[in-house]
Amino acid sequence: MLLIKGTIERVVFYNQANHYSVLRFRLRDNQIIAVVGLIPNPAAGKELELTGEYTSHPQYGKQFLVASHIERAPLEVVGIEKYLGSGLLKGVGPGTARRLVAHFGADTLKVLEYSPERLLEVPGIGEAKRAMLLKGFSGQREVQKAMVFLQGHGITPAFASRIYREYGADTEAAIRKNPYRLADDVFGIGFRTADKLARELGFLPEEPRRLAAGIRWCLREAENSGHCYLPLNVLEQQASEVLEVRPELIAPVVENLVQSKHLVRAVQGDETRIYRTPVYAAEVAVATKLRDLSRLPVPFLSESLELTLQAFTARHGIALVEAQREAIATALKHGVTVITGGPGTGKTTLVKALLHICDARQWTVYLAAPTGRAAKRLGEATGREAKTVHRLLEYTPQAEQSHFQRNEENPLRCDLLVLDESSMMDLSLMYHLLKAVPLGCRLVLVGDVDQLPPVGVGNVLRDIINTGLMPLVRLEVIFRQAKESLIIANAHRINRGEFPYLATNRRDFLFLAQDDPEKVVAQVLEIVQQRLPKLHRLHPILDIQVLTPMRRTITGVDNLNLLLQQALNPPSPGKAEVQTASGIFRLGDKVMQIRNNYTRLVYNGDVGSIVAIDGDDGEITVAYPERSVAYELTELSELTLAYASTVHKSQGSEYRAVVLPFTTQHYVMLQRNLLYTAITRARDLVVIVGSKKALAIAVKNAKVEQRYTGLATLLAQGWLL
């Protein structure tokens, strides 16, 4: 076994589940090597002593395989620079950290602590900057004890900063009392990180607080996969594996959590369902409100409907088919109506006709959609204002009682509400929306149920349809103009389980056969960077979106983003960039928000571009369609590159062109509704690069992702009351 010492230069890959890491590691002689092994919470700037041996990987070459490691304080120059540049101190970013360390070297931290007047010796730091640094450092003195405690247990500076913001001066005491609360309270810190810290603090494997934390974590992980609950037997098995304890220890802890109201037990037939309490409450509330809206009679003037539709037809020159007329009549005389159909089946025309009728009756109508992108498309298609659900409900971060100002106590004032892209609505957002819908209002859910389920918890639209309790109209007639689009024609073929037409001479749908994943990647890069911009006059960043089924593999999101960033936005002198634990962000990069941030009003899946980078503070400004948002260095884990995206993340979006690598590497994700969703994101052009075999597998695989949801059951039970 060899002993090497140095500093983490860059985290290439990190699996939080098992701590497997791939690192670029700078040795004391400045040589950079590849390091692989189990290293919890690696971060740029950490000093490590590693014990292990050099190995040779057939694909990646020489690597140092870690057997054990010891973390050291950042005493060397490189480590101090990375530490200070992490964003922990307000006013100290990568640029300022670089200048400080260049001047003071290994004494930098001592100067900040004991001789702050010497900061004026550093070029570029004047009295104003020095005052800001001193204020920031002074504000951090209270933090220092917590930082030393946390980082001594392997918590990175970015996470340490988040933890301190959560607990303040009580950080160490709170964590020593119950370190497992970190997994509940702090975004990005999972159970395993909290568990490692707890074990170091002396908590035993069968400690009740540990078992309870592991159980809650399993339920949250299930929610991250879209489930509302887990069957008790499934939860027992998963929790025992995560906690590495006997399964029989789980049930008594679950019972205690049920008794303390942290969890809910619901029995349905032979199945015992275990929910986190807020999720169960949301399911019950959604089922109850849908029942109440559906049961309350609403006035309907059938005698004037035909005349109004004739006026609409004459004005717009649009003839409505029978299914559209049926949908309009149904929406007007029922409290809740579901209208579903694929692309080109006239959903937008139907909504426009519905608006015309409501205008004639002087009704108040709202148009809404789950995301800003979907709301913008709806507004453009109808010529009317369409809002995101959050804006419709007047979300206010500063509100003390509720995030949403519109609720049961302050409902919306409307006669009809059209919710487009309703297949994207998760349980939580539907819960908040329904709280604000007044009884007597007609709720029209418009969407394509054959698309992928929502990214969040639940499968609301499909559950509503599956009950058969509320009126449903399926639009299946493809209009003539839509039939001319091979994108739409192929979408419907795929949805029927038929193999798509693979043209080589069309301007709207192209298939390029390629079985070798490495050659697929090369072709994708060439198509995005050169072919489509040249032949179709498409902007490679603004107009083209690469979609792929998975994050991993050579044709996955992570690898494609790195290659596309290098191809479309390479480094250049004077172009600002910032190094993070997950990679580099550069001025001009296309980025995506990957979690809901209700304070900044940006949401999971929002895409923007980096328009400013403060080299001193490491602050990044991202321009989104509706607003610009500034991120501190410690908040950059909320962002990821977005030149390539998963198909799931693309829901509700529309792009001029979609480039889709589709290979058998993605075997576990090759499903009909995924392929269908991917190609229906394109407005003008789809280019598929991959194998016919992968397409055939996806088209034949009609299996819909099964989620543990109880909404359909609750609706059926509530209907009988």
C-alpha cells in the first residue's frame, strides 16, 4: 500500500448513495492524478492523505485506488484558496481568494483573523473592499466554531454554510443532540451523510432516532420517484437494507411514528400503506375537493350554445368536430371535466372556442399551466393571458401564514378555470390550486395523459381518469394541417404501438442510424454545432435542445453536457467562469434549475443562461424568461448545465428542434411514453441518432410507470359518501 498526500482539484463523479468518487487529485509536487474509491463528501480544496495502490483501467488508464483516507485541514496554499473561494465568507469569491492567497500564502487565514489591516497590502483591495471583508469575517466569527465542528466531520464548506443558516448559533448543540435532523431540514444532505456524522458522534446502529430517520428517508426517496406512499412490507424491506438492521425492528418504529402523527397508516384491502403525514393530507384534500366540485350543479344554457358556436366558426373560419363540441358542452355543464388528446387533435382550438362562449356570457375565465414555459405557449396559442399556477395563486415568499395568497379563505373569483398541461401537475401543486378554486367554478383539465407522469409526487391526471367518475373527452381526430407534420404523425404511430416512419429526406423528422454509442455522441455534437445551424438556420443554444433518456452512460446527460459546453461555449481569455464541486459554469452557459426555490421564484426545470459572473464573489446571475436571479457560490448546487436534458425534465417545454440520442445503452428507460414525450417536445424538427433496435424496444414497451398513489381509491370511497 502507498501513502500519497495532496488536494482535491476537481470532483469528476460522486455517488452520494455509496460515496464512490472519481477525483482529479493534485499531489504535493503539483502532479495531477486520477483517484477512485469510497470518499464521503469530496469537494475541491479538501486536503487528503490517501492509502491505496495504482491500478490500470482498460478505458481510463492509470488510477489510484483508495483503500482508506484521512482528511486534513486546508493548511496549504491551494487548499486555503479553494476553501476561501467556496463562498463561505461574504465578499470572498474565487478571484478575491486567489489574490489573498497569492499575497499571504499559508498565513492567509491568520491574517484574516489577527491582522486584518494587512488586507490593504493586496492589489485590488481598497478600504471599501477591506471593510466588506472584515464585516463578512466578523459575521463569521460566530460561525467558526460550527464550521470547525462540521468540517472536522467531513461536511463540505457549502453544506456547512447551509447548515449554519438553518440552525444558527445552536448548530453544534442541535446536531450533537440529533444529527439525523439534518436529513429532514437541509436540502442536499441525505440520510447517509447524517448517519455518518451520527455514528462518529457515538450513536448506535439500533438507536430509535436512527431507525426513525432511516424510515422517513426511505419515504422521501420514494416521493422523489413519484410515489405517495410505500406498502408496509416494502418499507420494512427497504429500511432494513438502508439501516443494515433486522426487518423486524422496523415495524415498531413505524408504529411509534404513526402514533406521534409523523406518519399515517391507511389500510386498503390486504395492503397497509404508510405515508408521510403531509402527503396523505394532500391526497385526502384533493379527493375531497374534486368530489365537491363535481357534485355541485352548475347552470347551463344549452339553447344558446349552438348559436354561439356558429358565431365562433363564422368569425374564425374553424369547423369544430363532434368530439370538440362534446368537450365544450361537457365543460360548461360539469364542475370538473377532463379533456385529453395527443398533438394535432385540436385541444387549443377547443379552448379558444370555450373562451369565446365564456366571453359571450361575460364569465370570468382564468388560463393556467404548471410551468412558465407551458403558460407562455398557452397564452401565445389563445391570444389571452395565461399564468403559471404559482402566479395565479399569488405566491408570496414573505407571507407568514401561507406561501400562496389564494386559498380557501381567499379564493379565486372565476366562473371557469382551464388548466393546461395538467398531466404535469403533481399532488402538492394540485392541492394548493384546488384550495383556491371556489365551489361553482368549472374546472377544465386539459392534457395528454399518454405523456410521462409528473416529475413530482403522484399521478393526478391518470388517477382521475382511471376512476371513471368524472366526465372525460378524448380527442382522437388529427386535423389536416397536423397530418402534414411527420412529427405529429409519428407521435400518434408510436402511441398506437406502431413503428415510426424513418425518413431521410424530410425537413421535420430525421433518423440517423448508428449503433456505436461513441459515434452517436460524435454525430450529436456535429449536428448541434454545425449541421442544423447551417442547413436550418437554428441557433445551437437557443433553438436546439438535446434530450436523452438517462443521466449516466456516454450518451447520457452528464457526459453530453460537458462535451456540448466545450463545443458551444469553450473557455476563452476574458470569459468569466467559476469552478464548483460538480464542474465549471461559464459566462453564456445554458443552465437549468433543479429544485424548487420558492424564495427566488424559480422552479425545477426552469432553463436560463448565465449573463454575469462576479469573479471576486463567485456570484452568478442567470437570466430566465421572466426574471434574472443571482446565485451565491454556496447555492450553485441548485443549477446544472442544460445543453442536454433528460426527457423527464423537458415536460411542458417546446423547442424548435430536438436532437435525441437513442441507444440500447438506455435499455431500462426505453418506454413508449418516454419516446412519445421526447418527440412531441419539438415544434419544427426532430433528429434521432441511434439504433432501430432501441426504437423498436421503446415502441413495444407500453408499460406505464407504476406509482404508489391513493388518490383513485380516495376518490372512489368519497364518491359513495
